[in-house]
Amino acid sequence: MKTKEIFSSGRGKDLVKTVSALLFLILSIATVSAQGIGGFSWAVILFWGGLLLLAIGFGLTKFIGLNVRRKDTFKTLGFVALGIWILFFSGIIRLPVEIAEPMVTTTLPIGVVNACPDTGITTAYVKLQDDWSATETYISGASIYARNPNTGIIEKSATTTSDWVSMSLTCNPINPITYEIYATAVPGSSGSAKDLLLANTKDKYLTLHTNQLANMEIRIKDQVNDDWEHMITHGQTAGVNTTTYTALNKTHVFESASGDALAIGTDGYVDFLMYVKSATPRKFGSDKGVDLGLKTYFCYDTGIDMEWDTATAIMAVGAGGVSLSNVKDTLDKDSKEYSTIMNAEACFEIGDITDVAKELRFYIKTKSGADPDITNDDLTFYIYTEGLYKSSKNANIIQKGVATDAPTPTLVGSSVGYVPEIIVEIQ
């Protein structure tokens, strides 16, 4: 059949319509591709898959000689596909496509710029200042740590000097990191500190604030006999005692200068007024920086014979007095497992110990019919302070507590060579 005859026949008209539909669909595909749909997205797969099916259908109608009804079916499919893509372009329908994850940004406080250097490193310079010193003094020998709260990892550490010490921290230009900077307690030297540092520029400076730990001093008045008790520091002998303030170091308390123990007797009691203070214008504990909440505790142990009743502790006697509650159960797990705290009947929170004497009244009576003696009935008092320390169980955790979580625990805030313990000798 000649070309003119083909195109003038009904069969030829059907062919022209089909080819026109295919060309229109190809143009639609090119347009969508130009708008940026690419790769192996569902849209591209459907585009080219549909085109392939229509080409196969056209070939069947042209070369295999299918009847008109089937040709009309393929032609109809072509127009349906064309209609679907028109709806797609108009936004009425959408095909699933791959969408890139949006970049997360951080809104910085007003006045704060994000100026990370090309190296991607912020150099943090840190000092640890002793706030209780009369002159500007910086503490050496303390450990400081930079913890990334987003990852929970301690990324850097350093040891303080009397000048700035540096740590290289990640400077993220998209989402700046606010690091937690810690200074852990050094027994006998310095207290704890914490602050925050935003790593958003080349250099950042941070001064942590704490205090040098001071030894405690104590003086005890016997309210029953209205006299001052005699105290002997551990390792000393009777006759080298004092009734004035003495350093708290496994201190023994006696009734007389010759070393006589306290005679309690059946149904007797102990009524002490204790004055506790630091040896210098510094604190025994420390609570500086962000959200530390460090506490100081007074604990007591009555021995193993069970001859004492429950004690009463009253703080700030001169101001009317506030009865204290037993808070031993609120201490962290590792502190409660420290031997002397584990054996203690109770622990009371008494606040910071400074060079201003703190009054604490302690009253305890024997159980009915009991007569405490020299065997396992001595009263033992402890004064402990919390501090920060690096966990030995998890290298990325800074813990807070009275005692460390090490296999052989130590006191976090104690003074080296000083045991914050008072033994009241009973007979």
C-alpha cells in the first residue's frame, strides 16, 4: 500500500494518533527529567518503564497485525498515561521520589556568631581559679575533661597549671557543640567544678571556679556535764589533748585530760554540741559551676552491740535549731557501699563547711535497760563531702559522690592524710 493510501485510511489515522501520543509522552518525560528527577527514583523507573511498554505495544500493533480492538486498547493506554502525567505536572498527584535529608542547623543566641575555622577545630583554653584565695590564684594539678553531650563521649582531657591549658575540640559549622567542661576533685587539694563551653570560634576561653579543700576542725561540748570534751588526734596519746579546735583526723574524744572514756550507764544518754569549721577561710567541700549540687553529710555509727537508740540531730542550734532527717538512702549507690557509710545508722545533710563554725547538736540515748561499755559500743561520727570524679567503670562518665566507684574506693573530697572521723570513747 502506498504511503498516501496508508495515511488516508482508518488504519493509518490510528497509527498517526498512536505515534502522536507516544511523542507527547516522550516530551513529558524530557520535561520532568529537566526538572531534576534523576537517578533510580521511582519516578524515573515508571517513566521509562511506561515508555517501554507503550513501544512494545506499538510494535505489536504495527508488525504483528493485532486486530483493531487491541490497537485501540494500547492507544487508550497511551492517552491514559498522558493524562496521568498532565495531572502530575499540575501538582494534583505526586509520585514518590528520593528527597535529600534536610540539613539541621542550630539557632544561636543573639550576638553569638558561628565562625568555625577551616581546620574545624576550636582551641579551648581553661583555667581553674581558687575563689577562696585573697589574691587571684589558679590551681595546678587538677584534671579537667571536655565531654560532648551529643555523643556522651569525653573527647579531651588535660591537667591544670597556674596558666591556661589548651584542648582541641570539634568546631561544627552546621550544629555547634556545647561541651561540658569538668574539673574533678583532688583530695587534699581542690574541689570540683563544671561549666559549659560553646565551640563556635577558633579560640575560646573559660575560667572554672572552685576552691582549695581545707581540713576540718572540731570542738565538742558535753551538754550533760556542761564542759568541753578532750580530743586526741590519731596517733597521739593522752596528755597531748585539747579542748579547743583540733584538726579532724580520726580524732578520739574523752571525758578527761587523762584519757577517761565517757561513763554512760544504764538508760544513759549522750548530748553533744559540736562546732565544725574549716581550718582556713576555705571550704571543706565545693559547689561551683553548673548544676553540681554537691552536699556535705554527717553520719554516725553506734557499733555492733545494738545498745543505742535512734539519734536526733539538730542543726544551727543558736538560731533555734532545725531537726535533720536521715538521708542515707538518697546517697548514690557507690557511696552507700563505702564501708563506713554502709555501717552507719544514719546520715544527715549539713551544708557547706566554711571557716565560720557550724553548730550541730547530737543527742542519743541507750535502749531501755542497756549499759554501753568499752566493747563495740563507741560512737563514731563521720563528716563527708561530695565531689566529682571520673568513673573507673565507664571512661566517658563524670560521677558525683562521696566515694569513688573504683574496686578499692576512696573518698572524693577528703584531705590527704586526714580521716574525717570522730571516735567517742564509751565505758
